[in-house]
Amino acid sequence: MLRLMCCVLALLVFSPVALAQQESYPEHPDAVKKPGVPEGKIEGPFEYVCKNRQTFPGTTRQYWIYVPAQYDKSKPACVLVCQDGLGLANNWKLPAVMDNLIHEKAMPVTIGIFITPGVVPAPKAATPDGKAEARYNRSFEYDGMGDRYARFLINEILPKVGDSYALSSDPNDRAIAGSSSGAIAAFTVAWERPDAFRRVLSGIGTYVGLRGGDAYPVLVRKTEPKPIRVFLQDGENDNDLYAGSWWLANQEMLRSLEWAGYDVKHAWGKGGHNGKHMASISADALRWLWRDYPKPIEPGVGKHHRIDILVPGQTWELVGEGYKFTEGGAVNDKGEVFFTDIPNNRIHKIGVDGQVSVFAEQTGSANGLEFGPDGKLYACQNALRQIGRFDESGKVESFVQDVSSNDIVVLQNGTGYFTDPASKKVWRFDQNGQKQSVDDGIERPNGIALSPDQTLLHVSDSLGRFVWSFQIREDGKLLHKQQYGWLHTPDETTQSGADGMIADTEGRLYVTTKLGLQILDQPGRVHLILPSPNLGKKPANVVIGGPARDTVYLMCGDKVFRRKVNAKGLMTWETPITPPKPRL
């Protein structure tokens, strides 16, 4: 009976695949050995045992190396990484395809790395028969979001292969390919690390709800375009399971990539969840991926991709570097921007000419900054347990005493609020520097911002995924606390890492997070994500300044960046303004 149930279940689940297997595809002429074409060699298998606790400790795997006949060790070769090892490479006829395309100069001289997913070997078992099952890492490595697998390839496998072969480190020279879960793994590697891989070959990609991959169509639309070229293949009889429809998911990926302005091409067929279709077109797909080489792959520009905020042609520009940790962020009436370097105990000023100078030293580990209506710079001085006020000369006076503070806002009437992560509190202060607690319970209150009309107070939570919103009463107390702004979080945690936060005159919120700068509309929805311009460093704070108040300044690790936007910075020390009514 059990065997019968299993057979029925297999028929119900995989009947589309069984139907697809009846379909045949012609063999591509570039997928067979041709007379006079130099034949590359396959070396391996080689075994790799991972000992890195930050990636896939305890796993073993095999990899094979394809070495083209034209390889010259004095010239770094391009790279093609293929998931699921030599089995998939042979299924797609990649050795023959690469021989022919390299000979034709339709793709550059390329080393192929065909690698399997990891397995944690089974220990001696305590079961009666003495057997145990290994742990198979394929779904964890391939379907998982985030940069773990990318780091594994970039920091472990490529250097290992690089010990024997000269490999190019130029991301424009690197392609990555895979089928099913291996396809989403290939896309994820390029998505997370376009500084290392920029060409993606995706067959029957698993962009469905196994480990969060169904979020990609949304993330592609919301995130500033990256320098990636993508070839998608799928068939209408692909899997339709508990995690979703592969066929619909691949079409949704195509629509999102096109909408966002990516260089993308697709091949749709009637096949199922197998490699038959891709085997017949892999030569065409690789020819397309490597077309116009060595011209660099650049980020695309979608016709509708957030041009209401982003200025076409504008990217992040480095303002200053060499700091230990940049934070704070405030703008005065001239448009000059002030930021802190907490470990160095300094406050810096960026002049309207873009030059950076030291505004004050020995600042009491100043963190959050904000200007007030009195023209003074208010600073959260944690080492002194106070909020101080700096005049134009950099001289400071104590204002609010005996406090732990992180970020601060000052209203037009001279009152203000600050966050206290250590005590899980939000505090209010009056014109005389007297403080009172107005909220407690947010796990780690951090960034703080006002609405343009100064009737709403927003507080970010570093340990959660929400921006909290309050209504400000006439007496300054807070009402109607709500988890209002919804933030995207990394795969490895539910913590957004939300830090500094500001608003613009339209009422949009700009929140620094682990995924970069997330921009929310008035109803609390993320419309745009700008990844960190400082690779591996989370942005800590943000302001909009400059003489025209149209330049975003991002404090990000040891650097500060800026870029012009189609937005105006909100100066809370000025007369409150009414923002436009939001589109609901």
C-alpha cells in the first residue's frame, strides 16, 4: 500500500515533467565536437573540504576544471562557474560548446569550474544497523538568500583554483550558471556580489518560496539596478508545487528585470523541470552573455525605475575616507553637512564646496547630530552622558544632562526628542533642557525623524523590521504608537539593522539598514533600496544637504558618500510644512 501511495503521489506531482520528457529538442551544431577545433581538457575531480565556520563548515564537495586549449598561463583567463558539477556541465554540453565558441571567438578564453554542492558526511551512527544519513547542503547553499555562497566561491574556491591557473579578477570576465536551485544560486551570487560576477545563465530557475527566493521579483524592482546581464530559460510544464509555480516565477523575474532596466534575454519552451531545453540552446545563451566582450556590463536604467527620486546618470561619489566610523549627520542653513567620527572623537564639516574639515575635537564620543532653531548644533555626547550644543566656533555647552542618547531631532519650537537604545526609551526635552520619558519598549530605538508638518515622530528599531510611528500631542507627549514602516531584512536575520533616519519635504523616510538605504513613502512602504556604496559596510546615517538641499550624504563605515536626488531635504528647525497627500 505504501509503495502504491508513493507511486500515485509521484504521478500527481511530477506528471507535468513526465509529459515534458516526451518533448525533444534538436542538438545544437555548436554542442558537438567539430573537426579542426582544439579540444579543451577536463581535470578532476578534486575534493574540497570546507573548514570555514562562516560559510559551510564540515562540508565536502567535488569540482572539475575545464581548461581550454587556448589557455595561456601568462594571461589571466575568464571564468565560468557552473553549479551541480560536471554532471550538469555535460548535460548542457558545456565542454563542447566552450571549445567551439572559444575557437570562434564568440566567447573569450575561459576556465570552467564545475562544482557540486556540499555534503556533511555521516558519522558512525548509533542506529542498530550502524548506518546514518549525510546532511545534504544543496538547498541551503543554493536556495538560500544572502551572500554566504558568494563568499564561499569568491574567498575559497576561486583562490584554490587560482593556485593552479591564472584567473581574471575582473567581474566583467566572470560568468556563473546553474539549473533549478543552482540557477537561483547563480543569480544570488551576481546579485550579492556584482563586483565579482556579472554574467548569469539561469535554467529552470527556482525563484519560488523554498528559502525566500520568491522575494526576488520585488527586490529587483525596488533595488537600484546592478551591473548584471541575465539569460533566463524555462518551460510551461515546469514544476508547480507547494513552493509555487516555476513557470510563473521565471516569467515574473523576466518582467521585473525588464522593468528595472536590466540586460536580460529569455528562452521559453514547453519543457518540464529538466535540462533538455537548455542543452539545445546553451551555445546561443553563452554567445549572448559574452556578446560585445570586453565591453563592460553597466547598470541598466529602467524607463520607470524611480526617476521620481533618482537622477539619471547620478551615482554615489566619494566625499571623504580614512575615518574609523562615520555617524551623525546634520545640515545647517547654508547647506553645509556635519558628521561624526565616533572613535576619533571628532565632528567634521563638509563645506558647500565639498571640502571636508574638522569642526570640533574631543566631542565626548558625539553620535547623533541635529541643528536647532537657535543655529546651534545639538549632539548626543554619550561619553559625557549629555546632549551638548555647539556654536559656530565649535565651542560646546551642556544642555540635557545625565542621559544616554543615540539620535536626536529638534523641532521648530526648540523642543526635541532623542533615542536611548540602552534603556529602550524615547525621551523628550523642552527649551530648558529638561527631559521626560515619552515611550519605552521598542527593542532598540535608534534613528529618529519628524514628518514635514511635525505632527508625527518616527523611530527605527535596529533589532526589528519596523519603523515605529507616533502622533505628537500639543504638550509633546506621544500617542497612537504603531509598527508603521515595513523594512526589508537580510536572509540571515529578522533584524533590519535600521539606524539613522531622515525625512524629505514629501514625507518620505530614508532609513539606513543592513540592506542599504531603504526609502519609504508616507504610508510606510519601501519604494527603493540603494545598496551600500562601501562594500561590506552598513550605512549608519544619512542626511540631505548641499546648497540646494538636493544631495543625499551617506555615512558608511570609514567613508562618506553623496549623490544628487530629485528630493528636498527637510530642515526641522524651520517652519513646519504640509506634505502632499500620499497615494494610498
